[in-house]
Amino acid sequence: MPRHTLETSERRFRGKIFGVGTTSGVRFVVGHWDRSPFGPFTDVFLEQADGSSVLLAPDELVAAYVSGTYRFDTVSVVDVRTRRTARGLEVDAGPLRASIDVGAISPLGRVLRIVPKPIARDWRWLTAIDPVARLVAPGAGTAGTAGNGRREYYGVTGAHDVTGVRGTWAGEPLGSIAPLDPPVAFGFASMPRVPQVVDVETTIREPAA
């Protein structure tokens, strides 16, 4: 991945976010980014059953930026590898091994089809609909801040159900699919309680100098 200094005050990340709960109590969010200021990459936000949070990042640059935007108890730089399969996505990231199954478009996805994508990604729209988004998908949100004064906007344009998960965390079985309950608490919002994968453009705006 290229290493370079970023000069813009606004950064956009476009890709998919997988939100997965498990019967072991481990809940995790995989950011699979096709386009970003850092190039394509994948990172993992994970909460253990005891509530402690972990960031699994592919390199120091991503680790520094992400941990400066969201809150974690532990930040680990590990080799993050992914493979798209006919069923969904396989993730190999340090102590995490997971195969995620993706199903049909979700009820949230059907609602999202109503809004044209350029509008759905606009920060002004996302600010306006944030209260509604929190009602429709409890735990989720579209606008807010997690830290360092950075404003964040989640422009979600599609959603599919996550129907299954298999794998291990630190050598222990993850168990089967379960709701993201309690919601993960890395930033100002979680993923919806029902496990799913969303198509998203995340915009992060730096505070004014």
C-alpha cells in the first residue's frame, strides 16, 4: 500500500462494512475498502465478550489514522488478508479467522434503494436524516463524531443480510451467527443489531484549523 502524506481536510472511504455478532459474544466489524486515501485495504474493529475493543489494522499508517478517529483498548498491526467467495467473504487477520456468509437484500437495503446514491452520500442529507436512521436501525447512525473533532458521515447505499459465520478468535470458536448485542462502541454509532453487510461511502472531515 502506498505511503504518503495526506493534505486534504476531507477523506472518503468507499467499500463494504460487514457487521457480525456471534454466540461466543465476540462482535466484529470488517471494513473492506476498495477506495480510500490509503489505497485499498481491509481493517477489523472487534469487541470481545467482556467489552474490550481491538483494532486489527494492516499497517502503521492505517492503525494511526483509524485509532485517532475511533476508540480502542488495543491496536494491533497484523497481516490482514481477505478472499471473496461464492458465499461471501473470508477474513484472516492475526488472531481472527472468519468466513462470513452473505444472503439476500435486507429490509434496510430495500429502503435504501429509494434514495439516489449521490444524495445518499451527501453529508448534508446524512446530517438531516441521522435521527431517523437511529430509529429505523437502532444503534446505527449517519452523522457524528468519535474523537479528535473529526466529523464522520456514513452514506449507506445498499444492504444485504449476513446469514452465517464460522471461525475462531484467538484460537477459540466464534460460534454461530447472533445479533450485534450489545452494540459495538468504537465510535458514535454501531452497525444495525441484525448482522448485515452494507455498501457505504464514509466521509471524515477534519476540524477547522
